[in-house]
Amino acid sequence: MPLNLSPKDREMLDGKYGEAAKLAMSIVVRMAEVLEVDELMDISQAHIDGCGLMSDASLDFAETMARLGGKVAVPTTLNMIPLDLQNWEKQGVPQSFANKALRMAKAYIDMGCIPTWTCAPYQGTLTPFFGQQIAWGESNAIAYANSVLGARTNRYADFFDLCAAITARVPKEGLHLKENRKGQILFRLMDIPEDFEWDDSFFATLGHLIGRIAQNRIPVIEGLRGNITSDQHKAFGAAAASAGAVGLYHIVGITPEAPTLDAAFQGAQPEEIVEITLGDLLEARKDLSTIHTNDIKINAVILGCPHFSFTEFQRLAESIEKNHKKLHPDVRFIVLTNQMTFSLLKRSNIFQTINDFGVEIVLDTCVFHSPIVSAKGQVIMTSSGKCAYYAPGELDVKVVFGNLEECVRSAVEGELYREVKP
Amino acid sequence: MSQVIKGKPIVSGEAKGQAVVSNQPISFWGGVDPITGEVIDRRHECSGTVITGKVFVFPTGKGSSTGSAVLMESIRNGSAPAAIINCKTDPILALGAIVAEELYHKTLPMVIVSQEDIENIQDGDNLIVQPDGTILVNPLE
């Protein structure tokens, strides 16, 4: 089927809107052809992930687009940048690395993007609304925008995000269309003990398990109790989008496109039904750790993957206060967040507790993308399913997954602390 | 065994190489080192395998949207596979190859084949990928 372009699409392709728009549109068109789509559609917001990786290719792309006069045509937020713009010198980041990251930041800002520098944009600025057509990068943010907010985006790749922001056009397909948003695989939670479900490691564990099984199918989850917080959705979606290609999930009775089981599947039958038992969850939780011996020395705790929210800082402060202890001198306690949350934190009554404990707050960036942790061969502990999934490959570390309380207690004791669990 | 598979080229080009076959999807970010070409996802069955110059055969991509940037960096560095064969288009990987072609004029052929055909490609097979998406498996010299 040939691709029908609007007159403006053609003008962009012909260079009437400048060289950057021409290149961006030619990439959008090539993708539309790959996807065998017959037309493009408008988007009204974008989130760019292409600024996150410090690679020469990423810098080439950003600077080429900026040099060619690229300007975003819709409000566009930015994912983390490979540099803590405020603290990089203290963190020992090499000047040459910082220079490249600063060039990348400049290129995106010059193109009119909003310097949010966060992988949790949905908890900050310009949160999309139900039904809004958007083009987002960053797998965890995509899952949140589609599933929790009911906005519509595909899993856009780095670089395509900028092309969409410049042209305000995307191929009309995939999760932009209602009929492609119906559930495909049903997960039924079977008799999960209530205290297990209340544990804060539950959502990351469930996300890891469901992502691994669902892969690129849209999962529907039935049988979850109670309300789910924004932070719990974040933990679930980030883990599911790491272990699988989950860009949209439905939780019956909770997410906006799933008021009922029937609505989640849009009246169709599930392709597959999977029952999830406590045993499956315990196995998935175990799979998130790469060492399982008893007396494990912890070198660093890493939280905030995706970026810590203010409410997560509140919970961290509670846990620190409950333990009345100081951080073990051999343990680094790193929390990643963005400037918006940090500015709230500074105005709050928990900032001192967090600081006194010895938390290193890292802004704007990611441990996987900025050389903050030189942890090769060390043991890190995290409450994030996404961090636990990627750390072994990206940082060459051993990883222990635990809940927030276990992370804090382990950081105090310098070795792994486990709460008694079923 | 020698055979011919008809695929659909999503990035058209010519390539030749030994097959590295996996039935597991992979995220290039966190999964492949763009400098060494090694699979670094320690949970992946290809962990430790260097895919540079190989024809990498796997069902589809998954995970991080930064996969496109890692693939493009691999192409820029010359550490990328010679070609990629999937049975489902992953827009993230496709985009990485497309932008690399636009920016660097370097082509990494990417071909989509049927589920049945992908199962007929064995690890270590000699593959020739042609611009029209035809794949020659263990061609007789």
C-alpha cells in the first residue's frame, strides 16, 4: 500500500521547512514504509530519550539536527542526560566526557526542548492526558503514559523521538489506534498473600515476571487488590518494559482502559491465560538478584531507577528514621532524581534526614549512562527491577534486589539484610 | 543443508556471514556492547558471544528504546553484525539502522522472515543476504 502524504508532509520532504525537517521527515517516511503504514498522523507532545546515551552516534545525530536548524514543533520534554549537570566535577566525571554531554544538552536545548532531564517525566512536567496522541521515548515512560494515563504512543526509538518532535508526525499505526490497544495475554493472580502484595518489592517483581512472559504482547492483570500508587505503577512498568517489550498494560479495575476484564480485551478472548502463584513471584524475585549466598557485602545501594519521586524520598526518610542509624562507611547510597523533585526536597522537612544519612543525590542522569559508579565486580543493591535487570550487563556488577527497607538496613550494616519473608 | 529463504528487506543491502541464532529477543541497550560487539545481557543465552560481522538471527528486539542508539553506534564503530534477521519488525532496531544509513551512509541489512523460516536457520550456518531480502543458507560454492 503506498504511503499517502499530506501536502505539508511533502513540503517538509522537499525541504520547504528547512534541512532538519527534511531529514526528520525522510526518517519518519522510511519508518512508515517499514511498518507498511498508509498515512501519517499528528502528535501534540514528545519526550526525547535520544539525549540519554553518551555515544558518538547520539552526539552526531543531535548536533547534525541542531546545525541544520532543527526546532521542535510540539512541547518536548527531555529524558536524562549522561551528566549530573550540577555535581559532575565532584563525582569525578572526566572533563572530556562532560564536554560531550554538555554539547548534547546544548543541541537539544537549542532545538527548543524543555530541559527536564528525567526518565520519569510523567511525575513532573506536562503530564499527558487521556487519549492524547504523543511520541515518547524511554521504555518505562512509554509504559506509564499508555497504561496509567491512557495517552497513546508507540515504543519510539531514540532519534525517531526527535524526528517526531520536529515534524509533529508519526506513522498512523500501533498503539496510536484503539483497536491495537486491546489486551492479548491475561495474567490471573492466584491467592497471593496480602502482606506479600503490600511489600514494596512486589510491583517490580510482578513487572519482571509479566514482562518476561508477555514479551511484546499486551498484558492484562486481574486480581490485584486495592489502589495502586503512581510509584508502584512506575516500578511495575519499568520492570515489565525491561524484561519484555511491554509498552502498554491493563490492570482490571485500575487502569483507565480496563474498567472491566471485557473492556481490557475490547470484547475479544485472551490469546493465552497465565496463572501467577506466590511460587512464580518468589522465583521472579530471586531471578532479579545475581548472587544468592548468605553473607554478601554490599558496596553500593542504587535507588531512583526510574527517577525517585518526592513520595519515594518521603518513604526513604521514614525508613532512615526508623533505623536511627548511619550509613556504613564502606557503602555508597546513591539516589537518582531530577531537578523538579530535588527543588521540592530542598523545601521539605526531610532533606536533612536524607542528607545526614549520607545519601548521594544524583541529578539529571542515570548510573548506566554517566560514569558515577566505577563498580566493576562489586555488589550493588537496588529496589528497582529495571536497575536489577540492566546493572549486571551495563555496570559489570553483581546485583541484589530487595525492598526499600532491606536496602536501607543493608546500607547501615554493610552486608545484606533480608526481612523474613514467606 | 542448502536452502533459499524469501524475506522482506526493511533495510535493503548485501551481506555475508555466519549465523548466530537465538530464540530469545534482545535489547541492544544493556544487551550488546557497541565497542566490542559482545552480547553483555548476562541473562541472555548469547551472553559472551561477539556478533560483529555475524548475521544475528533472533525473533525481535525488546526493552530499551535506546536500542536504536546502541545499534547505530555499533554501525558507526564497525562492531555491528553483518546483517540482522528477525521474524517480527522491531521499530527500535529498524530506526537505528535507518538513521545510520542517513547519517553515515553505512548499511546494515535487516530482513524479516516467517517464524517457520527463522527456525530453519541453524547457528553456524553460512548466510548470504541479498538486497531483495532473499537469504541463501549454506549456498553450494
